[in-house]
Amino acid sequence: MKRNGIILIAAGAALFLYAMLIFDPSVAVGSYGGYGDGRVINIGLQQQQTMMAIAGAALFISGIVLYCMSFSIAANLNSEMPNEVAPSSDAAIPQKTYTAEDLTELGITTDGRSYLAMGKSFSTDHEAASFVRMEKLRSKLSR
């Protein structure tokens, strides 16, 4: 939301500045009607300039609203998750422990030092079980 807000702010400011500083609502006239060789304001072009300025201002304001809302949403998300619940980088990830029955159902054997599954050797039962489950899932999906 923060990026979208910044984009809307930039687009709104650019459109508003273009409408006010660059867009020319006047048209050249000849000597018709006694005005001489000059320029007069075209009401249609003036309305177009006004609409561009209003659209630019609306984009600018909505960008500011989005940008500010991104901070309040981030603050709410941080306040909803207490610090003691938030995972830290040094916290150990709990892993499921497998019983001997679970390992035999998956076709995993052990030699006392490592776990053997599908012709490969793994250091933990969790790695071996995850590998077997992933391979079974792959074979189901490839059918």
C-alpha cells in the first residue's frame, strides 16, 4: 500500500502541475469580430484543464490517504502480535518426532547412525520422513 500511495501521489502531482502550468486553454483568433490577432480562452479547453486539475488533486489526496493508512495497518499488525508470541531468529523450530511404527509405515529403516529411505541416507528421522512424503506426493501429482 505504501508503494501504491507514493505512485498515486506522484501521478496526482504531475497531472495537477501539467494542468495548471503547461496546458493552454486559449486558442488563436484572427481579426474576426474585432479582437485582432490575439488569443481567447476556449471554454471547452478551460473545462478540460479544470477536470485535469481536479483529477490530479483527487489522485494526490488518495495517495496521501493510502500512504498514511499503510503506517496505521503496520502498527495494528505489530500490536496484535505480542513479542512473546513472535518468532525470533534464534528460536528452535519444533519438529515432529516419529515413532518406530511411523517410520516403518513410510519404509524408513535405521542403522543406528542414520536413517535410510528410498536408497538415500538421512541424519534425522524428520528429514527422512519429509523426503518420503514429498516423493509420494510428487508421484501422485505426476500421474
